[in-house]
Amino acid sequence: MTPISPGRSRRAVLAGAVCALLVTGTALTGCSEDPNEGTNGVGRLSADEIQGRAQTAAKSVDAVRLHGTVVTNGRGYTLDMRLKSGGGIGSVTTKGETFRLLRIGDELFLKAGAEFWGHEDGEADGEGDAAAADKLAEKYVKVPQGDPSYKKFSGFTDKDVLLGGLLTLHGKLATDGHHEQAGVRTVRITGDKGSGGTLDVSLEGKPYPLRLVRAGKAGTLTFSAWGADFPLEKPSRDETVDYGRQLPTS
């Protein structure tokens, strides 16, 4: 993976400052700064081409970290996930509750506190459920593949599924100038002047997506650690519980 160097951005700013200092009342040639000089060149492309290059770059590496917010079906989620082709690991927060997800191949595990397990649809069901919740709390609970929660939660751990639905802007695409994300120069593209979403694409190294604002105020996500591998380890038996019935989805 080609490293992204924030130093290039600082050098570009310094070069512009030097040009300004050299001006002594006479117009100088050769000092107009090209915002695409020293970049990967995608800033010179059309918005459609930039989106295509970003999607190709995202697919070309196995791993990524994403964090931020997603709103789906009127419900908000805060994600901090590391994903790769073999699975994913990270945390999801919704309605004030945080739980961890771990998927290795087809096996999906969910880890949460007693409050998460102690109710369904927001209603407590008595002492029996409280005891069960205490047993499940802070354990990795294996989610049955036939449970409705499996499809819902596994989507948060699937790089191809998650990014495939995120990295396409809606409506007519256009470029929206050069910007910077975490010290890295970017080119921004928009869908329908921003109402269809905006995407910042790196101008340094590979043209990876770095920041996405989803259409319809449906969340903002940042992407990092492209191509950086990470371990996925199955929890030990004493850390794992087989829930054995339908999981709560509230």
C-alpha cells in the first residue's frame, strides 16, 4: 500500500507562501500553484471517474477501519469497525446502548451488558429475564444464522456489503474543489450539489475514500487504515455463550 504523507500538504502550503513573498510589485510567472501538482492525479478527472477510482481503490485492499454515524430506517447507529474479507470487529452504539460485534467467517458473536439482554421491545419480563441477562452480560453470545438479528448485525461486519452500499453518491455528480482530511489533501465530489451525498477522495497515494457524508442526512463516516491487516480471533469457550433462542433486537 502506498503511504499517505501529510508532509506533502505542508510543502504545498510552504511553496505558495514562498511565491507570495517573491512578489515585489511585478507579476511573476511560474508561481501559480497547481492544486494537483505532486498528487495521484485524480483531481484532474471528472466526478464520475473519481468515484469509480475510489470504488476500485476500496476494493483493491483487504482491510479498512470506518467510524462515524449511520441512520437507517429512522434509527441512528454510531460505528467504529475494522473490516476485512474474513470478517470484522468493533463497536456499535444505538439508543444509548453499546455492544461489540465479532464475525469470523460465518460465525457472528455479540457482546453486550446486562441492560441490552434484560429486555425485548423495551419491556422487562421479570426475574427470570434479569437472571438470564446477568448470565449473558459481557459474554460473546453466538448469534444463530437463522435468527433475524444475524442478517441485521452481520451487515455491520461485512466490508463488501457495507462499502458497496455506501460509496455510491446519488444524482448528478460534480467536483467540489480541493480539501483536506486529517492532513491529507483530497478532492471532493458531490451528488446533486450535496443533497445526494459528498465524498472526499485522497489525492495522495491510492485514491482511497476518506470521508463520506451520506445523502438525506443519513450519517457521516470516515475511513482509515486502508490495507492495514488486523487479527480476528475466536473467543475462548469460557467467554462464549450459546443463547439458544431469538435475540432481542430493541
